Amino acid sequence: MSVDPNPAHPGAQVKLRVHGCENNRGAAKSPVFAADVDLYGRDGGRSPLYGEAVISSYASPGRHSIRVFCDGDERATGSIEITHHRPSHHASPVWPVHAGGGGMSAELAETTRLAAAAKKDHGSGGGPGMPHTVIGALLAAAATLAVAGRALALRRRRSGE
């Protein structure tokens, strides 16, 4: 059985590789894993089984055992070394971040102000008002009457009226 990386720290993700299982599936269990790990392989047990585990954020430093089960039986054991995790840098910036935004904040503030002014001038609905709706309905009615009149004229001309 191999574990990578080993040693690992709480919260880390580790890859497991196990030889010796006869089928394509297995499970790995350890008190330091956040959850039991499903192991998968192929070729009917001729290739190793693989899985990924997350080390519990509550894992204490030291060597911990890993047990592997295949077909309900314990097939292999291994171990993982848990180290105390000390971040090498600050988790949040202590100086302004050089993200390339430049003067964008002033431009965005102006855009927000203009959008608020436009909303005030044109109402808060954002769509057409009552006058636009009435004009649209009248135009649709006129178009319907024009099409109906044209169809009636063609029909009368064909029938000889």
C-alpha cells in the first residue's frame, strides 16, 4: 500500500494505491480520514486499486494506521504520518493586492451612479410603460385588419365579385 503525500497535514488530500485485492473494488478506513474511502481498479484485480482520502481537520500529529478491505475481509494495512500544519504565509493579504484593477473602482462607481439615475428617470419597472403598450396593441390591430382586408380582396377577385 502506498500513500501520497506521506507525511500529510490535517485537511490535505492524499492518494491511496493498494495491491492484493482480487476484485475491482475495495475500501480503506482510518481514524484520520474524514470519511471511509472507496477504492476502484480494473482488470479484475490484476491492477492496483486507487482512491483519494481527505485527512480530517481534527487529526492529531503522529503515525496512524490505515486498514484496507476487499470482499469484506481485511487484506492490507498501512500507515500515514500526520504533521502539524503551519501555514508559511498569511491566509489573507496584509497589503493591497496587485490585481491589475487600477482605476476600475472609480469607473464602476460611476456606472452604478448612472444606472441609478436612469432607473429614476425611466421608472423602476425597467420595461415599456402604458403608452408603449397601447401603441403596440393599436399597431398589431392595424396589421391584422390589413392582412384580413388583403385576403378578402384576393378572394373576391378570384371569385369574380
